[in-house]
Amino acid sequence: MGSIPPQAHNVARKAMQALGLAAIVLAAATAAAEAKFTICNQSLDVFNVAIGHDSGRGEIETEGWWQIAANRCVDVVREDLTYRYIYVYAKDVFDQPVLEGKTAMCVGTRRFQISGTGDCWQRGYEAVNFVEVDTQDQSRWTLFLTSERQQ
């Protein structure tokens, strides 16, 4: 009496492993569910992406670069969207635009966060044309990029 058979230890160990795995999966799913603006690369190429949005101080702020591997997604805004429009610019690894629009904004050559959209060259930045994405006041949005040049 008082002795636990070895099979019970194995069952308990497997149950604990399953619970641990379930916790990891739940944590990953929760993290993914919290992403508010996600960009997915549906091509076989690597893309570098920059975004622009209202800074909350009455001016546009741009930031980048996110490198998105082929057939992967990246969360570029993690909090609830508080602005309706997000501006996106994407280029390939050869610096060729794959997503460009008509809204000129500033980007840096390396990781950057820039306030304002004017006088890019004078401030040491490059001016490129971003696409305006209307999120329709949704709190979450996903944008899909393909290998064809988009406008």
C-alpha cells in the first residue's frame, strides 16, 4: 500500500508534457491574435517594408525596415489601430519597389523612425511613394503582398 505503479508515473509525465505543449500553443496563438496590422509576403522573394501612420501629434511618422521572408507574415503594428490609414512601401532585396503608391514620405537606409514627410533629402533621407491602405476603422488589418509589382 502507498506505492504508485510505474505506469501511473508515465501517464502523469505525458499529461504534464501535453499541458506544457498546450500552454505554448495557446501563448503563440494569443500573441498572433494581438497583432493589429500584419503584412504577409505571398511570394518567393524577400521584401523590405516601411510603414507610415498618424503619429498622434498631428504629423505622419514613418518607420522601417521590416524584412519579410517568402511566405511569411510580420506584425508591423502590435497595438489596436487608432488611425484609419496606414501607408506602406515595399521593395525587394535589389532595392526595386514592389509596392509603391502616390504619397511621398521619407525612409532611411537602415532601421528608422522619422517624423514628418517633408524635406526628406535635406534631412538625409530618401523620398519614396507609399500606398495608402484604408483599414476602414477596423482594429486589425492584414495586407498581402505578391511578387507582382503592386500600386
